[in-house]
Amino acid sequence: QVKIRAFTKTYGARCVLDMPETELKAGGAYAVIGANGSGKSTLAKILAGVEKTDGKKDVGLGLRTGYMPQKCFAFRMSTRNNLLINANEPERARKLMSFLAIEHLAGSPAHRLSGGETARMALARLLMRDYELLIVDEPTAAMDMESAVLAERLLARYREKTGCTLIVVTHSLRQAERLTDEALFFDSGRLVERGPTDEIISSPRFEETKRFIELYGA
């Protein structure tokens, strides 16, 4: 089990996240869903160790964790070297770039890539290592449909190969259904509902969840 201790996160006087103690199944795949401002990205940052909780408490996961933030970035070097900076495994880098259809950009300056290309490069760079916990925040938001399909396939294969616990922060309910087994729905910083992804989407129990599904389920 992956045990997340209860914590809160506030900015000024506003509490943006009030997380109860939660357990995730090791090797499971989880979607974190909710409207903008619901606390999804804040949760991802805290679980990844990028941000601290109130009181600077450590959530204490103790796992090898990989994290892809919502806003991707590129180091000012070639696309290939962006991957190799995470792990010096040229063949693994080649395979990842090939899978995501960016191998032709291997020698290009990464900081000059388009938004979608940068997202694919950032995902490939992340997956250069094996993690116990992989957290991706809106991983395909900047990608076109074809690239998003490749990215989802790669994430599924990576999880199968490594046995990692996968957390996908996504606005896409269809993506949540394709990639995850269980969903956690947040509203105004609170964990409102949790359950099998298909059941949360098809038969939500709480009014907040129902409203969200009605708005975003189309």
C-alpha cells in the first residue's frame, strides 16, 4: 500500500487542499479529477515533493518518484541530451523518442520545440528512469490527438513494465477511463468521492461529482 498522511495546504487565508489520510494500492492507476481550482495540481506537487504542506510536513511516501508538471520545460540543449540528462542510456532514449514520433528532432534545440513537441520530449525524458510512483499532471493537454494516443499507450506500457503506481491528473474523463482503475474527485480542495473510474463517471454518488460529470463528460 501507498499511504498518504493527512495534510492541508493554504495560501494566505485560503485553504486550497484539505487531504484526508488515504491509501493507494501499490501498482494501481489513479485519476485525479475535478474542476480548475479544485486542488488537483497542488496535490500532485505535494506528493512529488515539489511543494510543502502546511507546517512543512513530509507526506512520507518514501518512494522513487517521477513527476511531470503541467507546464513542461526544456533545457537549452538538444532534444536527445534532454533525455540523457535524466539517465545516460542512449538506446532507451532512442526508443522513447521513436515511440513518441520525435526521433527526427533528436538533434534539434529542445527550447525551440513547439508546445506539443516539448510535452512529448518531457514525457520521454521522465520515462528514462524506472519509478515506484509516477505522477503526471495533464500530460497530453498540449498534444494533438495522435500524439496523445501515443503518450497514453506509452504510459500504460511503462506502468505494466515497471509495476509503478500511476497518478494521472487530468481534465479528460475519457483519458481517466482509458488509463486508470480508480478515480479521486476533488471539489474546492476536498476529496469528495473515490471509487472505480468507470463507476465515478457513469454513476456518481454526490451532487458535486454529478455536476462536474455533467459539465465535463461530453
